[in-house]
Amino acid sequence: MNCLEFQERLQSQLDRQPVGDGTSLEHHLASCPDCRQLHQAAQRLEEGLRHLAPPCPPVGLADRIVTRALGERQARLRFRRRLLAVAAIAASLLLTALAGYYWFLRPTDQGPVTPEPIANKPPEPEPQPKETPAPSLRESVADATDAVAGLAQRTTDETVGSTWLLWSVVVAPPLKEPAELPPPFDPTARSLREAGQGLSTGLEPLANSARRAFGLFLRDIPNMETEGKPGL
Amino acid sequence: MAADEAALVRRCLRGEAQAFHDLVDRFQAEVYGLCVRLLNHRHDAEDVTQEVFVRVFRSLRRWDSKRPLKPWLMGIAVNRCRTWLAQRNRRPELSDYLQDTAPGPLSDDVAELLREIQAALRELRPEYRSVFVLFHEQGQAYEDIAAALKCPVGTIKTWLHRARLEVLERLRRRGMVAPDFGLDNVNPTSKPPQRKRK
């Protein structure tokens, strides 16, 4: 037996496993002081472990543990109930909001919106605004004609209806034929003549004033040729 | 056993206070003992034990009823102790000298041996210490320890072997074995000589 084999045997002995014959061990221990010391230390260790009593738990520890564990359990249950209540309220609010949306805001001609998986969906291009083709001129004129005709027809119908209503209520007096009609005149010549007279009458004060002011101006002007050139 | 545990867990899930009591009574000694060994502080161990059971009750629905309950529960305890140790390392460590001895009078030599073993355990890395305590003090099998710590069985064996060697080395270094006087002391089957007190 060598030192390595001795250590393996020592571990087996401390493992409480059966060990083999002690003859070879005795021979090795007789020749190896280190292993001999180790062997004695192992025997002392076994002796000490036999006397080593496990620590006794203090009195009342079990009661304290159970009290604390039950208290924590109660607290955990209370927290879970609160969490469930909050979750239920939140779910109710969400359902109410969804129901309100579907009842009041959702367009009637659209079906229910089904969520689409977006994980593998390729990105969609940006939606382009739809270009409506411009109406042709003929179509525009036709539309305008129809609109005007419809408006005129409606106005005519209303007028005729009102007239018939008034006609049935009001009794119209009989028409009298005038005894003598005034002679016709030439409206164009008369109006031009009257316009010329009115214009000359209206401009006459202005013309007189302008004429008088111009005369005063000429009278007050000194002899500009001699006074304006003193050096001459 | 598994059916019994499953029934107990079902009662706990229904909120029966007596089932809570039964589950705590069944495992509190092991959980508290592990916490004491890993934390080296009784008050911390008590706090962590409470946290462990609160977490256990909180996550009982995630327990696989086809597996034993104890490794799952001890795994939670080890994880809580690790977290607690990480938090405690950021603040000054509180001294809490453990005096865990078997009932009945002990000789001074055995008491000193126990103190040295506990000191050696405190010097171990947390994962080594967990494996050592679970195996030697709580008598769990390699497979259960592996399930609790979520590690392969080979890793657990390696950690335990290294932990033992470190403890043995400390015992030898601290004079807990008789000095080597030659071949006369060699007797692998006999009890080693008692260390002479100074």
C-alpha cells in the first residue's frame, strides 16, 4: 500500500464503508509517519463526531415559524384577492369601452374587425390618396343644365301653386281701358338735350370762379424778367 | 414516506395550521442545525431557519412530489445560508461561540477536541462545510446532498474528501494527535492515545 491508496482507504473508512484487510495498512503505517499521523487524526475526528451533538432549536421556534408563515400566507391571499378585483374592474371597463365603440361608433356597413397576425406580414406600402378622374366639360355642362332646370322647375311650381292659392282667395277688379294714350316721344333726343342743359348749368359756377381766379393770378404776378435777375 | 410527505404538503397547501406545525416539527432540527453550522451564530441561524420555512411554504407548489422532501428543503436552507453569509461578510462579524456538546459530562480532552473540530469547520469553504455537515452530522447520502446542492455526486465526493483532509490537517497541526514516537504507537484498529493536556 502506498500513500495514495492509504488516503483512499481512509476516505472509505470515513464514508462508513467496509474496508479490507488491515495487514497492508499496518505495514504502510509502520513505514510512513505522515500517514500514521493522518490516521490518528481521522480516529480523533470520528471520536469527536460521535460526541458532537446537533444544535437543538430554541424553544418556541416552531410556533414563531408557523405564526409568521401563516401571516405571510394570509397577506399573500389578501394581495391576490385585491389583484383579482383590480383585474376584474379593468376587464369590465375594457369590455364596456369595446361595447360602446361597437354600438355607437362602428360604421354599420362594415363587418367585425378581425385582428390580423402581423408577425409574418410583409410591410404594407404607404397608402396613396385615390385620384378621382376629372369630369369632362360636357358632363359638367349637362350637370349644370340639369341643376338649373330642376331649380327653375321647382321655383315655377312653387310660384304657380302660390298664384292659384291667391287667385282663389282674392277677387280681382275688372280692368278699365284708358280714354286717351299720351303721344309717344323721342326718348333719346330729349334725354340728351336735357343732359347737356343740366351739365352746362352745373358747370357754370365752376367756370366763372376759375376764370376770375386766373385773372387775379395774372394781375398779381410781378415783372419776373427784372426782379428775378438782380445782377443784370 | 413519499406519500406521507405528499399528503402533508397537500394539507399545507390547503392552509391547515396543524399541517404547518407538523412540517416544521419534522424538519426544524435539521434545518436549524445546518444553519448553526454554516453560520456559526445562533441568532442568525434562528432568523435564517424562519426564512427557510417561510420560503418553503411559499414555494410548496413547485416541489416535485416524486422526490423526497428533505433534500429539497435542505437545498433551500443551504442557499439561504449562502445569501446570509454573503450579506454578513459586508459587515463586521458577530462572535458567537458555539458550545454544542452531547448531553452528559465530557472530559476536558473531548471538549477541546470538539472545539477544534468546530474551529476547523469554520475555516472551511462554505460548500465544503455544507457537504461535511450534511454528511457527517446529519447522515445524508451523497445522492441527497447532490440533490440539495444541485451538484453532481462526484463533485460532492471531491468536496467532502477535501474537507476531511483540511480538518484532519488542522487537528494534527493543533496537536490533537499524539506525537509520533515511532512504530510502537501503530495500531490501526485500536483507539489512538489520548493527547496529554499541558
